[in-house]
Amino acid sequence: MLKKLLKDRKSIFFIVLALVGLILIRAFEDDLFYDPFLAFFKTDYQNKPLPDLNQSLLFLNLFLRYLLNTVFSLMMIKFLFNEKQLVAFSGYLFLVLFVVLITIFFGLLHFSNQPDYLILFYIRRFLIQPLFLVLFIPAFYYQKLSR
């Protein structure tokens, strides 16, 4: 599979393009997205109250960032494995995982007087970073090898 991929320059170009897109999202996160938790979690947050936030704006920005990460991740999966079913399955997983994580995230913010900051931190991390891609690529590669 890797030898075939290395011969296909178009696939390599789009994989690198997707990777650059993911890097740019991360590099310019402060400028592109509203997220009061970016600064909050960089400090000693355990003894501080939650920052003031606009929940609807935060939701829209988390959704936009997750969507951009998902598009670049699906692009990378498409050109790595070249299987439409795998891309569709990944897209479905990304959608279900977003609904579950965003529900838990805002549920904790809304219904808990003092939410566990560590849980919020990690749920938010899965929403704003392409960690599912890091999990999916080795899993799909192993699945392809074992066929």
C-alpha cells in the first residue's frame, strides 16, 4: 500500500495539503476561533472560576473548527486508503462523535455548578484537535493489512 501511495503524486499532494490545512488551523486558532478556554487552560486553572463565555458563539466556533478538521481528516483518509466506504464510515463516525462530545461538553457547562475541569479539557481537546484522525489511520491501516 505504501509503495502504491508513493508512486501516486496526486495523492501525496492532497495528503500534504490536508496536513498543511490541519497545521494552519492549529497555528492560527487564536485569530480564527472564539474560544475563551484557550487562555483559561494555559494558566493554573484548577483554582479559578470558569471564564465568561458566549455559549452560542462558542458552539458555532467549536462546530466550525471540528468541521474544518473533519474535512481535512476525511481528505487525508480518502487519499491514503482510496476507499469510498471507508471515507463514508469515517464521516459517520466523526458526526456521531461530535454529537456525543458536544452534548457532554455543554451539558457539563450548563448543568454543573463546578464542572470537573480535566474532563472539560479533554472533551474540548477531542473537539478542537484532529485526534480521531490519529486514531483512525492506524486502525484502518491495520484493517487493510489484515484483509
